Amino acid sequence: MTATLLIRLRDWAVDTFTCESEFEAAGAMADATRWGWLPALSGVSAGADHARSEHVGKVSGRN
């Protein structure tokens, strides 16, 4: 039973994390590069908002 479970787990992992064709692989790479920048952009956006609010606070004398 343990061997069968490990074989099924290996087969599932191979099916899940490999691509059938070069076109599928190219599509997966395009999706990764298309959406991979979003976390970095959201961090820049949050940092810009924070910097803007800090600047306004210091200019107005609140800080």
C-alpha cells in the first residue's frame, strides 16, 4: 500500500508540475512573467502612499 501511495503521489506531482508541449510550457512561462511583478508593484504602491502621507504630515507640521 505504501509503495502504491508513493507512486500515485509521484504521478500526480509529475502531471501537475510538468507541461505536455512546448506551447503549454510557453504559456505557463508567459503567465508567470505576466503576473509575477504584481507583488513588487503593490509594495511600491504602498511605499509611495506611505511616503506621500509622511511628507504631507511633515510639511503641515503634524509630525
